Amino acid sequence: MTTVITVPPSLDDHTFEQVLEQLAPVPVDQKVLVDARHTRWASPYGLTALLTLAQTRGTQAAFTGPETEETASYWQRAGFYRYAEELFEMHGHVPRARAQAAESNVLLEITPVAKSDDVHDVVERIQSKAQQILVNELNLDPMATMRFAMTLSEVCQNIVEHAQTMGWVAVQTYRYRQRLGRRVVVIAVCDAGIGFRRSLESAPGRKLSDRWDDGMALEEAVIRGVSRFRDPGRGQGLAGVRRYVGRWDGKLSVRSGTARIALVPQWDDDLPMRENLPPLPGAQVQITIPERVPQR
Amino acid sequence: MIYHISVSSVLRKTVCDLYTNLVTRPTGVAVRQAIEAALAELPEPNVTVIDFAQVKMLDFSCADEVVGKLLDFYQKAEGQPQRYFLIRGVHDGHLEAIEAVLERYNLAVIVEDESGTIRLVGTLDDGARRAWQVVNAHGRVNPQELERELGAPAETASRVLDTLSARRLVMWRDDGCVSLPQAL
């Protein structure tokens, strides 16, 4: 029996929860068909999370992509199909990669991250492309561009150091009409690894409290900078990401297991902590930095 | 003796000759170990300039390895080795990561930025920081001169200089302390 999982028309970090709610009652070895035929838009989080979802299934999931040519073409240019074809059993039309002008909104197409060299590669590539867009189009300070690359490096390293499997990163800019009416640059980093709770549990001699769960693990790692390593220099990466996001009025959200923690700026009304969510292995991080509006 | 270590050169020799960014912990470990191996050959006392020129970006993990762990090791090493460090060629992006790790390790270091301005970064109490500024301004100061400059008792002035020396921020020479840039 195959269970059809319907992807919502607009796929982002919030609506991806609808995908996971449908998936939750389905045993991991049961076949699913991820149906994105009616999806018209996806954030980088949505695309990388779909690939992550495929990695969590015991039986290869099937996939049907967007029917709209424009959407399918965009997903192709964002690098989604390149990896989806390896992970999913593809049904329906698969747009072919064509030599065409680079997609200016895609600062970094979907890229696998498995080892330290991949992080170097990601940072080198983003530096060459991000400067012009972040400074000229999003009005960010040139120094913010460097810190943007630092932030990207740190969140990618979380995969290499903690996930115990590979993950995905993507960076795009788009106009965030729903909440801001401004352009944003968004980093999405998703993996299907062991997640924050199990990573922290692996620390030698760690004592677990009675209410130890995914939410508490996220609080420890994201808010208090706790790492599974006892080394005093550890845990600074996410602390640096938090500082960067705060300084540029951005938003950070981290989902792991059944919980999601967010540093919520004034322009957003998300909840700082959501618990008892449908489970998804690994960690899924999203960083949103809004366009700077000149002060009047 | 004064030694110069170009972090960019070490990065290219030990990790990859195409890299210009100091990112990821394994990269930081490789660079730190290469620097430590070079330092192990040097006679004491010495001032080592760790030069970040040509390094485009330094992330927190690499700053932890290349600055935090390196300085912390020599700060805590038995026998108080006479090894002093001056960090050169840093821009604001580097400094953010460096200051974060210095705070974690309760360390301070002398930094010369791209414009040649010398400053002390990291954690140090106000009295010791003022004393360092006096030494840096004069190039060389003895306890009596510091006593006059700060209006502090001779015993306090002497103790503050000892503190700065123990933290490798000034170097005792004969009866006074010299600033590290002066030692260069």
C-alpha cells in the first residue's frame, strides 16, 4: 500500500509541518508518494527538507513534482531535481537541466554537506555571489556579508560535527510578502542525522533531567551554547549565529526531533518554542535576514 | 627573537593551496598544529607575530583553534615559557571571532589591525588595562614610572606589571617592562 503525502501549494518551514503530520502515522518502511503536483512555491527550507524527508524513509519514497512549468523549472535551477532523482522514485515529468542564465535569486543552489571540505566550498561560492546581492539589493553592510558567510559556515559545520550523516544547504533571496513586504535572504540547512537530543546525550558523563526531551536539548544547544564536547571553546558557533541574527534583525529557527525553537524578531509572530510536533530525524535550521530599510 | 607566521601560508601549505578562508574545526586544528610545530623549534624568549593578512574570513571554530587553544596552551604551560604573541593583519570580521574566543578562555592579546593601530583585546581588569596603555604609550616603563602615571602605590604598580607579564602582554627587560610592539 502506498500512502499519498500531499505537499501544500506554498511550501516553507511552517507548511512543511503539514507534510510531517501526514507522514507521522505512516510506518517508516511503508511506501509513500510525496505529491507536489499542486505546489507553486517552495522556500529553500521546503526543498532541502523534502530531500531530508526522503532520507528518513525505510522504503524509497516516490515523488511527483510541480505541474506548473515555472515552478518545476525553478526547482531544477535551485538544484532540487539533481538530488531528488537519487533519493526518490520519480514519477511524472522531470524537468531536464538546461544551460541557461544562472538564477539570480539562488545564492547557493542545494548543496550536499558531508565533510569539512564541503563547508570550505560553500563559503568560497557564497562569497563570490553574495556580496553584490546582499549589499546592493538588500542594503546590508559589506561587513554583514562576511558575517553572513561565517554564519553559513557555522551552521554547515553542525552537520559535519554532530549529524553523523550528510545534509543539505541552500541559500536564496526572495520577497517575503506574507510578513514583511521586504526581500529576505534565507539560509536553510537540513539533515536527517541524530539530532540535537542524541548528540547532547552522547556527551560523556552527561546527566539527563526528568524532563529531558527534544525541546530541552534545543534550549541547551541554541540558547545556552551547550555542546556534546566538554572543550570550553565548543558551542560558540551557534552563539555567533545568534549574535549575527540579532544584530541584523533576523530570525533563527531550529527544528530537531519533535521540537522547534525560534529567535523571533519583532516583524514575526512565530512561537519561540513548539513542542510535540510530528517527528523528523536530524536537525533543520533556517536563518532569515531581512532587507535593511533606510532610516527616515 | 621575533618570528613571523603567516596564517594564510600555513593554511595553504597544510590544508589546501586554494583556500583563503579559515573555516571549519579540522582546518583550525591542522593550522594550529602546524603553528605549534613551528613554535616548538624556537628558542625563548620570543615574540611570535601571528599574521592574518590574506585570510578573508575566520569563523568561530577556527578562531577557537588557532587563537583560543594556541594562546591558552602557552598561558597555562608549566614553567611559564617566555613566548609572547602579537596578532596582526586582522579586520573587524576576524576580530569578532577572536574576541569571542578570548572571552571564553579568559585571555587577552595584543592586536595590530590592518591600519597598523595597536590595541589590547580580550578580558583584562580595568587597572591592568590602564597599565598596559601606559606601557604601550611609552614603549618601556618601570614600576616607579607606572606608579607616577597611575598614582598607584609602588607595590601595586609592580604587581600590575607582573600580571601583564604573566599574561604575556608585556615583556620584562632588565628593570622595566616593554610593550610587545616595542620589542619588535
